[in-house]
Amino acid sequence: MYKIGIVGLKTSIEQILDLAEEYKHDLEFISFPYVNTEEVEKIVIEHNSHVHAWLFSGPLPYEIAKKTLGIDKIMVHIPAAESGFYKSFIEMIYEQGKIIELLSVDTMSSNNISEEALLQLNIKLPKIYTKVFELDVDTNEILHFHLNLWNEGKTEGAISCFPSVCEALREKGIPAYRMSMSRMEILQTLRILSEKVKTSYFKDTQIGVEIIEVEYFNKVAEEMKTPYHLQYLELRLKEMLIQLGEKINGSFSEKGNGRYMIFSSRGAIEREISTLEETVQKLAFEADSTVAVGIGFGDTAYSAEINAFRAIQHSKVMKQREIVIVQDDGKIVESPGQKKVLQYASRTQNEVLIEKLKNANINVKTYKKILALIQKMGWRDFTTKDLSTHLDMTERNVRRIVTDMCDVDLAQCIGQEAHATRGRPSKIYRLL
């Protein structure tokens, strides 16, 4: 059974659990309530290894957790939608017995919905004072924002994302209402979570194949003083790989000439990428040679093995011999488990793009890799030096590719970058 960690205020968690009954035969929900959002980081760090997925009661704890953990685990959150704002606004009007024309609202920068929600109503819009906050929000600052506007006579009420702020304002006699989640949003999020868990399960049970090759093995063998030294080396290498196979519950086999193969499940391989990296480093040191690694995933042993062969060929043309994964959908993952991980597709169904790449004599994989790098780095513009630094290619080769992309309207030169030192200025490009 999959364990789901629910993170939120106690009242929010209770509201979620009341609607999660139909999922309890497949999912085990574990509550992690907090009083202040500052506690979220500690909660997810301490308990991340004990759950399979996380469910957050709102966008703020979700964003904090995502920043803390990255995106290696399933994480979903109840979205802050217009219905939550409408609910608070209607409650305020009902309890105050009048139409509110002056209002203060606090909202997260990545999810500002108050103005968008009001624009959809065919009524006279109230004047809204909005306080936008970031992840490192100070609730005292939020409180004083609402309080100061009220004291200056600029508002007739407040809507806040923070229960503590609402409580403090109400103690001072200020009409304050929490922007809370609705029943529909909770149910929709639970459905999304269930689907993601099912998808993860099927991926987890796919077949995975690791091909590990000690390169230039003939040269390594020639440098051994005696045949016994070579046999001892092979025994040490196999011992390391058998230990790796045991760690991932895999089946180990030797293919000869420094090449080895381990069959296991996708889930076990992905969870032990760091163990694979350590093993590869030990193999390279022991054999005094480079080691290439290709991992393939698939629904059958045959498709997984084919993808593993594609992956190791890709690894062998990289200068640093990084670990490469080819997934069942053809997506290529370079350097998994590291900050410099890069994911991109190796195929496309866009006929216009295919024709342009054909005319430019550029393969789909190269174009998709460039596109993935630019998106990952957040570059609006780039130079050929920028690309060559990260793509394991010479600048001359990158310059040819980018020039060909410009010729078929996949990129354009938009200017030049002058250098402080002598030399030709670098051209600045942008993808189209």
C-alpha cells in the first residue's frame, strides 16, 4: 500500500481525510500537521523516506517542499482557486449584512487569483488592496498590512491565506476571513493523486536493464603482468557488480570483454542511482579505465535491453562517460541523480520540424537536447560558447549546428556580444 504524507493545518488535514475515504483501500494517509509554514521544510526532510508521495493543503507548503526536496517524488497540492475566494467573500457579505466595497487581500505571488476571480463577476467591483507574498513570508508583515489599511479607514474587511492572521484581526474587531479550499478542489486533487500513484506503480514495475562496460578492456588485459593478475581483476570487478545486483534485486550476467549486464525493475534501479555511481567510480579506479553505463526501461525484457544498448552507445560518445537512461517512450536522461541532469526526447511527430531538421542536416536528438538545455538554464538568448560549455561539443561544431538552424528558421541571430579582451565578438542567438 502506498503511503501518502498529508501536510497542512490540522483543520485542513481533517477536511481532506473526510473526503479521502474511497481511496483508503489503496492509499494509507499519514498526517503531518503544522502550526507555522516554517515547519514544512523540517517535516518533509524528516519523513520523505517514509512516504511514497506528498499531498499539501495549499500552494505555499507545496512550493516550500518542492524547493526543499526537488521533484524526485510525487507531490500534489490543493490549488488556490476562484471558488475559495468566492466562498470567503460571500461569507463576509452574509455576516456583515452589506456589500463590501473596500477589501484587503493577501495572496501568493505565483497564484494571485483575487482580481481574476472578481473580474468574472457581473457586479460592481470592490476596491482591492493586495499584498503579494513569497515563500519566505513573514506573517507579522501580512498582519500589519491588513491592520494598517483598516486603521486608515481604507477597508471594510480582509481576506487572508493565513488562519493566524485572520484570528489576530478578528480579535481586534476586524471582519477577516480565510481563503480556504473547497470540497470540489479537494476531490479533484485526490483523483489526480490517485492517478499519479497508479502511473508511478506501473512505471516502477517496468523492466530495467543496466549495461556496464569497462572500456578498452583488451588494453587493460594486455597491461596485466600475468593471466592470473587479469583473472584477479575480473573477480574484483564481478564482486562489485554482484553487490550492485544484490542491492537492486537484479540478475547479473557477464557478456565478456569487460561488458556486464544486470536485469532488475525500473523502480529499484532509479532508487539506487547513487549506488550505481559509486560502483562505476570503483570499477574505473580498479581497472584504470573509463566505464560507460547505459540503462534501458521497457515493458518487456527485449525493449528494455534495446533501450539499454542505445543508452550505452550514447554514453560512450560523451567525454565524461556519464550514465545515460533511455526510457520506454524514447526520452533520454543524461546524468540522472545529479544537478546537471538533462532530459530530452529523441523523436518527434511534428512534420514541419522534421522537414526543417532534414533540410538543415540536424538530427532530432541534437535539436531536442539543445532545446532542453536552453529551457533548463532559463536562457532567453544564448551564444555558441554557452551551448558548447554544457553540451560536451566543440564550439566549432555548435556554431555549425546553430548556423544551420538559422538557415531553416529554427533560430535567429539577434546581436553581438563584445568581449573585454581582443577578438571577434560572439553572436547572440534566440530560438524561434
